Amino acid sequence: MTHEFKKIVEDALIANNNGVKTVLASVVALDGSSYRRPGVRMLVLENGNMVGAVSGGCVEKEILLQAETVFKTNVSKIMTYDGRYRLGCEGVLYILLERFNPDDKFIDRFSKSLKNRNTFEITSYFIKKVGVWAGIGSHVKIDDEVFSISGRSNKKDTSLSVFKQNMPPCFKLVIIGAEHDAVQLCKYAALTGWEVVIVSGTSESKSIQNFPGAHEFFAVSAEQMSVTLIDHQTAMVLMTHNFANDLRYLVALKNTNPSYIGLLGPARRREDLLSQFIEYCPDISHEFLDIIHGPAGINIGSETPQEIAISIMAEILAVTRNQELMSLSQKRGRIHIED
């Protein structure tokens, strides 16, 4: 959810700079089931525009109406939405509405935290009752400093309920390759909210303009590629369509710790690639080899570059969230991952 909160902060900053007030709506508790779970947020602008969503669409209209009093009074409030009779989700949402008005220091620290790929924490204080209550509101902890979302006091009230959420770095996809299929994977990953980094060979006549949605673009050799910001919130896909280049980039990754490495091509190509890789890196750990998946993607009958992109992204999500691949119609119990 980090990328959603990042988008909210960015759009709130633009709105505030244009003199448009904003209200943050956070789902802080849930009785029963719902389309999305506690921790999801959206931004309401005083001009009626909205950024993000907390449901499939019905709840947002009620949030827009309820936010009017927060714009007028600058006082936080709790609202509920009972979806049992309107959404069919059999759940009651408890939603915290508060002005989004953090100070400039928060914006600076938040931007640096994202850039350095650090984890931060959001804590919301609330009561599971409709109305205005003293002390309710959200705070963001970055390193050891706490910032108020509404710009009000950071004083904690121990009598209030607490919803706390750790926010890891934005999920990042590094695509090594610059052919047409890489463009499609970039588009779909960016649409999902992932930060997409393109690594192109030095001989490719490409730029970031060729990759809609890309966060960064580097035309570097495997030996020149920086790996300092590759962490466990990072997935890699090798798709240069050149065996020797894929091997060189894989060797360059040997001391990194991504959550997933995908290889394009048939199983025979994977075996040949890994065989030569182990020759170059005989001390490579089993843990590193276990995160290599090839052919990349799940079996959905993909034919087109767009379908292949969907297949690869589905496998990345399943692997990084430790999920067994299956049809949801065959899954017992809750759809969402248990906390």
C-alpha cells in the first residue's frame, strides 16, 4: 500500500500548493468482510475530486459527503459504512476522516525515506463510534520522528483504539532488456503501482521515453549496473533476448537479495544459463538459486506480449506473497492474505 500513500501525498501537495484543501480518509477497522481491508486510504479534495478508493465505488460517494464537515471545521471524525445491505460484502467499515495538512518537514523526510527505500510507520487513533472524538487522528513515524497528518498535536491518548501499519519501500520491478515485450511489462507494472526501472544495454538506441510509466532508465553494461538499492521489495526480470547478456547480468546480481528473478525463454535455456552461472559463481547460495524462476510467469496460455506480462506479474505477486497458485473458486476461507 506504500505506492497508494505516496500518490496521496504527491496529489495532496499539489492541491495544497494550489490552495485546495484535502481530507484523508483511512479505513481503520472492519467488522466482517469487505472489498478492501483496514489500511486502505483515499484523498478527498475540496473541489470534489478524489484520489484513490477504499472500495469498489459505493463507499466513496458517502465519504465525499461526510468530508464536507471536516473541510468546514478542520476537526477529525469517524464515519461508518454498513455494506451488509448495500454491497453484499457483509461488513461494516470504520473510516477516519481528517484534514491532510502535514508540515513541510514531513514532506522532506517522507521524500528522502522513499528515495532511500526505508520502512516507515502510520498509526491511527480512533473510536469505533460515529462522531467527533478528542485525540483521533493519524501520525507517520519516519526513523525516530513522528509527524501529524492533520498538523495538530502528536499527543497520544491511550484510551483510544489504535491501528498501526508498517509501510515497506514501494515494490520495485527491474526489467533488464529493452525490446517490445519489456515495454509491455513496464506498462502493466507501472499501472499496478510498482516502481519500474529499465536497464538497457549500452548499444540500444532507447531512452525512458520508450517506456511509459518507467521510474528510471539506465543504459549500462552488466559490469556498470548499480545494485545498491536492490532489496527484498525488488523483483528482477532478465529479458535481453541474448543468452550471453542475460548471463552477465545474472552474475552481476549474485550478491543481491531480490524477492524474485525471472528468466525468459524455455526450460532448456534456463538450465543452460544456470549451469554456466554456477561455473562462474561456484559459491552461490541455494537461497539465491531458489528465487530464480524460469520460464518466468504462470501457465495461463499466454501468447501476446501483453498476456505474457500479465503472466509474469501474477507469478511475482504469488511468489512475493507466499501464495499457492490456484483459482479463487478453489480456495477455502478468506480471499485476502491473513495478517
